[in-house]
Amino acid sequence: MDSIDQFIVKLERELDMVEPGTLNPEVNYRNIPNWSSMYALIIVALCETEYDVAVTGEDLRKCNTISDLYNIVASRKG
Amino acid sequence: MSLFRVTGAEIKGISAAVPATVVSNRDYEIISPAEREVLIKTTGIEKRHIAHHGETTGDLCYAAAEKLITSLRWDKSEIDLLIFVSQSPDHFLPATSIILQDRLGLSKTTVAFDILLGCSGYVYGLSVISSMMATGGFRKALLLAGDISSAGVNVKDKSTYPLFGDAGTATAIEYNRGYQITFNLQSDGSGKDAIIIPHGGVKYPITAESLVEKEYEPGITRHMRNLALNGMDVFNFSVREAPPNVKALLDYCEKSAEDVDLFVMHQANFLMNETIRKKLKFPADKTPYSLREFGNTSSASIPLTLVNSMQEVQKSSTRVLLSAFGVGLSWGSCYLEANNWSCPPIQTI
């Protein structure tokens, strides 16, 4: 499993409307500029293709920060 | 047992028709220009062909069928089976297939009926029509699949309106004693609420209340006669269920991804379909799309994409894998061989 910094690099690469270097573990992902449900799908697709981990809408509702999201993926990746 | 092989029916050609009116998601004023760009990049949908008021799925399928019959030089008197697949039929009743039997000038000995399925409908329809053909009781058949999805979406709902386009298709099938198509079909009604038009059936007939709009969140306003779609649930379902369904089909056929020349998925959205493709390790150049120009055309999306890939299917011995998934929830896949199909260019009517 990637470190959280590697996870953030991949996240910023996929969310190409986001300036590289602006995300950190404590950022609330819903506060990303221009956040929309499309961004949520991009995050879920990244978790599937990069880590083979399913993240649901319910998971996202329970998460606030990027760190919360990383912890879900890391725990399921094992 | 959802895995089965049908021997006796061969596809001879496919045609598609779309309405002339084109709508661009770049002009979708409900959302900001920046959000439009993310939407287009994520869904892969830039434009959609939209029916005018009163234009029906039957009209589009009729045009596609006439074109295909002419292209194949079929004698209409030899067509004895017609199946229409749609979730937007011309009337509540009678079945659109029966109206089309008369409109196409087919014999009264024609067997005609509708199948009420959407995203998965083409693969299901192919399984039903080929199974009937395999009995040897029919010579030539038409599978007409299409939808006017634009009639069910609310322009003020950004979660549905920019996704759907309208199209009608026709697939010509002939009895061929040695030809095989293999299917893997599945269903899960526990996911019925993921894609639903709640009112308008017998359970919830249309009342004045059905047409009262409600804002669910900014950019998502609709009423109960509109399509409601939970994009995240559909994404999770499709990415979870489609890959193992396809893998089981390939195992049953004793094939691998390398044995497939063309992998055509239901055109739902680009990000979701690409996630499925990557999980199955299919190369991008074997996986065509029609999303950019036509959007999600429901039951028509697979045959429309096949017509768009006509250079491939007009060759001999092109090995084709189809995978469909969506409303129901319902999903399935099939493996077949395309041999010199007749594919007239997509008609705009």
C-alpha cells in the first residue's frame, strides 16, 4: 500500500482541476475548489484501479478528511 | 444457471438511427463552465442527439429496420420474428413491436413482442431472439432496441440530464444451424431504487403530486415522473458485478482477453467503463466508445457502438464480447463472432 503522501500525489493527478501541492492529509475533500459529485466518482475510480478497493457513497459520507479516506483504503487493502 | 450457449442464430447486420437535434453539454447552463468541463471529461459525453416532442423509439427503430432490410436485400415476407427492447415504448399499450410489425409491412404470421429492459436489454434481447431462432421455427428475425431517455429526465437535474441521448437500432438475425452465441445473464432487484422513474406505473399512477418538482440539492431538481439515478450506487454495482460476469463467461468459453478482438460495453460513462476495462485488462484499442457523440443511449448503446465500429465487424471472424449493466439492476455479457456484418452508416432523421 502506498504511503499517504503517494496517495495524495495520485489523487492530485486524477483531480486535474486541483493545483498540485494543495492537498494534505487534513484537507476536507468536500472543500476542494469546484467540488462536485463527479470528483467523488473520480476518487472511487482511483481506489478501484490503483488499489482494487471498493469505496462506497456511504464510506464517503463518513469521511471528512483525505486522511480518513486513506485510512479506509489502507485498511481494506490490508 | 445463468451461463448458456445458443446454437442456431447468426447476426447478419446492425443499423442505427438518431434524431437530428444535437445538444452539447458545453451549453448546459445549470452548472458552471468549470463543472461542465469536469462533467465532459469524467463521463466522456460531449453531445447527445435528442428527439423532438412526439418522436418515438418506434420511429427511430422503424428507420433503422428499413435501412437494414434494404441493405441486406431481405425479402420482408421471410421475417417471422420481431422483438422490441425498450423502457420508453410508444404507448403504455399495445406493445410497440406489434405496431412495428404492421408499419414495416411484415406478415401477420410474424411473432412480435416487447421486452421491458434498458441498459442490459440488448444482451437479454439477443439471448431471447437467438434461443427462439435455435428452435428452427424461424427463418429471419429483427431485434429492435432503442430508447427515448430524454423524455424521462429533468433539465434541472445535472445527475441525469447531461448523460442521456436517444437512439433506435435494428439487428438482423438469420437461422444458421452451426452458429453459436454464449451468454451469462444476471439480475438483482434489491438495487431497484438505484435507477428508477417512481411514478407512472400501476403502483404509483400519475397524479398532480407526481409532477411537483422538488430540489434535492443544488443542481438536482426533478419530480416523481422523472428519472432518478444514484450515480455512486450504479458505479459501485457496475464495477463490482460486470468484471466477474465477463470473466465467468470467458472461462465458460475457454477464452481469455487475448481471444477477443472487440470488447463493447454498454455506454454508461467513460470513467466507469474505463474502470471496468482496466480491471479486466482489456486493451484500450479493442474497446470502442460512442459516448462522446451520442451519450448513454440505454438499450441502443451496444448496437450503436458496434455500428460505429463498422470497420471491425464488417470483416470476417471478428471475435466480439458484449457487456451490459444497469437499471434493474440487470446485467449480462455474451461472446460471439462477427462475420461480414452489413452495417449501414448511422442515420440522422
